Amino acid sequence: MTNRTVLISGSSIAGPALAYWLHRHGFVPTIVERAPALRDGGYAVDFRGEAHLTVLRRMGVLDAVERARTGMGSMSYVDAAGRQQARMPADLFAGDVEILRGDLGRILHDATEDFTEYVFGDSITSLDEDADGVNVTFERGAPRRFDLVVGADGLHSTTRRLTFGPEEQFVKHLGLYCAIFTTTNYLGLDHTGHAYRTAGRLVALYSARHNAEAKAVFYFASPLMDLDRRDVARQQEILAEQFTGNGWQSERLLREMRRAPDFYFDSVGQVRMDTWTRGRVALVGDAAYCPSSLSGMGSGLALIGAYVLAGELAAAGGDHRVAFARYERELRAYATGCQKMGDGVAKLMVPGSRVLASVLNRYYKLMPYLPGKNMAATMARKAAENITLRDYESLRRPA
């Protein structure tokens, strides 16, 4: 086996999943993460279809994921007074298994910590590749050398910027910003959620962790803004400017926002790239092919991508040139199909006018009685299952 040492940037979903499979195939993974510890909180993520469940099962974590599942039921759209206007079925939102992103991150970390070196509170600052490896410098730690480097560092990937160029070349802004944080379940929601939609804005509250807490979610329409992603105070100011006077629970949630332990704010976008690899560097998950949070496909796609990338490296005996080409060939159509699930959703989720918002509310109210009411869920399942997983254990070259 050649190229055994692999540095992975990012410890969310794709990173630990890749570390698991790399170790399984005889490689030595190291994960570097900018955050000082595992990130908690975050929104709920979905797995749907046999491909997603098969990878979780082969990793030995499916039982843990199912124990931590949200158990969410239907989601209701309400008016300013909190009266139900329409109800959306659970399978449209939750897939086969839904779990909070922070809970999933903990499960994947626990499944890999015994054989993966985790370096928290640091990040890559430069990559200098030669014929035999990559010299890596870090913000805090001493320089190190690895055979391969993989960016699993999300929509705003540092690895992608250092290797391929500026973010604006690859990230397509979908016209929305999103904020999410944990708060108390003061509405007494029982495995359900309420959403309130106005022109250019949506605010929702849904129960989490078996109703012990709740997640507040905000979406608003906006062109891309020049913001410091670490300036939480400014992000909260912007959210308050957008939702003050919006109605329903907006004012209460804006007050709750100020003391939230896990406030998250970001643009909503997709990553479109002609290639995900260059030399000894590869990208996986959102860094390579983010389908956006609107697609419901990001976590499953990251999981599948990690499985395929590690498997192709094993099948090629560590030859990254062969493996990276096969990785792109195996996954390209699948990633494109998952991204299509996020196309056009922004305008339907956050309509640009009060009239369109009213029309959509009426449509959702009638949807349970209309032909094709399950079309969206069916399309999502087909996209999630549109890949044949190779058995890399049998394809792996002997060490």
C-alpha cells in the first residue's frame, strides 16, 4: 500500500466518515479541525434510501444513529396568530432516519477516535506538494508532511481555496441566508414543528432531543453579503434587522437568540466544480459538491462520497492518480442528481412576494388531497438511491 498517511481537514460528517473507511482499508488518517472541540447543535440532517443506510450499517453506527433519531412527525405552517394553515408530511422532511447534526458528529467521532489523530483548534495555512507528498503548515501547530490531503471542510473550504482558487469561482449563492440555534421548547411541541412564512422570510421552531429543547430556524432572501463569518454579533444584528416586526414568534426568538449557546449563520449555496481533485489533494462532501441545506441530501452525499473515495484508494493500492479519477467517475452523476434536489427550492421555501406566499400556503393546505402529493418525497428517495455501491473489501489490493 502506497500513500498511507492522509490528512483530512474537517471533523463534521465527511471527515470522520472518511477516516473510518481509510483506517478500515489500512491507511493512517489524521483530522485537523478549526473549532476547539466537536461542534454541537445544528439543524436536523436526513438519511434516506438503502444506499445511505447500507453505509451506516457497514460502519457499525446505524443502531446509534437510530437511537438518537429525532422522531419528527409532520410540520405545520401557521399564520401570525399561530393557527395551522397547512400540514406537511414527515417523510418530506425527515427521510428514513433524521438526526441532529451535532449528535451525528459525536457518533462518528466516537466511532473513529481510537485510531484517528484529532487535532482541534487548528487549520491548514499552506499546502506545498512535491512528487512524494505534501508539506502542510498550520495556524498553530508545527509543519507536517502527509502522503495525501483531503478537504472535508465544508461550503467555505480552506483546502479548496488553497488548491483550486477563490471561493467565488465555485460557490453558487442561492439567494438566501440561514440562521439556526437551540432554545427552549416553550411552545410545548411534541415531535413536530411550526413554520411561519412571509414575503422573503421564513421562521420556524421545531422540537428536538425528545422534546427537551427546540431548534429555531430563520431563512431570509438576500444577495450575497460581505461578512466576517466569525463576527457573531454582526450576524445577530442582521438577523434582528430582518425579522423585527415580522410577526408570530419572531420577537421572542430574537430575544432567545442573544443567549443561544450554538448560534449558526451562513449563506445558502451550492458548490459546482469540474474536478474535485488536483495532484495529491482531493475534496469530499460539501467542500466538493455541496447540494445546499435546502436539498436534504448533504449528509447522505457526504457519507457516500467518503465511502467511495476511501474505497477507490484501497482498490488502487493507494495510487492516488488512479483512485482520484475513479472517485470522480463513480460519484459525479450521483452528486449531480443530489444537487438537483436543491435547485429551485429557495423560491418555493421563501417566496419573494406576499401574494406568492399566500398562494403557496393555500397550495400546501390542499396538497394532501392532490394527485402527486408524494412526488417530492419520491424524487428525493430516487436521487438518494441512484448509486450502486461497490464492495471495496473484495476489490482492495493486498498490502
